Amino acid sequence: MTSSPIGRLLPGATGPDLVLTRTFRAPIEDVWASVTESDRTARWFGPWEGDAAPGRTIKMQMAFEDQQPWFDVRVDACDPPRRLSLSTSEESGGWRLELVLSEAGGRTELRFVHHLTTTEGVGEMGPGWEYYLDMLVAARDGLPAPTFDDYYPSMKPYYDALTPSSPPGDD
């Protein structure tokens, strides 16, 4: 599991992208199943239900959050086993997420991208995604689930430091 934050803030096509990666000793198809099959996403994020075809909306649960909320998620693109693009409505926070998988030498890299419109809140989002991706690692490896308190607020300064500073005089 990640003991220190590794996310990066990179320029994206429509704004900043928060990018985190995890690498697995597993075939790409197996990692793909971990991020797309409801019984497997339930182990680290939450279950989902509905027709998960591109252009369709599914219901997904954040099973490890207070009140375990369900929310609508639109499947924007699905190219098994390499790319999944999802979005939520503004009511759910307006997320645009992309999971890109690549395989080489018996290892699969998962590149998780949160497409942002602003860097506001990166100090909260980064630790949250680190936690969920480490939940995925734990679920896949049969390890105990991490505790969110190990991620937040300790990782917040790292993620806050990724955001560009305001120029002098912009106060």
C-alpha cells in the first residue's frame, strides 16, 4: 500500500488533471474486472447496478462513506480492457473520471485520472483517491482495508502544494 502520496497534478485538455497510478502483478483482464464488475467494485468502492453500456447511466454506491450514498454515474466510454470514462452530475459533485490500463511484463498499470475544472479542493480529493486506490490494492491482495485516517489530513499538505500559487497581489 502507498505510505506516502504519489498523485500528480498535470495539465489536461480542459483543465488540470489529478493523476494517480497503481501497478498490479496481474493480467490486464483481471485488473479490468476489479474496476468494472459490481461484485468486485463492492470490495473497494461500492457496488453498482444498471446497464453499464457507453451513453447509459448506472447507480453506484460509495459503500465506505458516511450514509453509504448512491449516485448516478454516466458511462462516457468503455473500451475493455483498457479504458473506462465516467462522469457524475453536478448534484453528485460533477466528477469526470478516467481509468486507463496498460500491461507489460506481467504487470498491469492502472492510471486513474480525475479531470478537474479547478484545483480547488485538491487537498481533500487527492487523499480520498489515494485511499480508494489502496482499498483496491487491499481487496485484490487479500490485505486488511486501510483506514481513511491514515490518508487525511496527513496527505492534505502534499496535495495542497501541487496547486499553483496565486501571483502576488491577487489576494
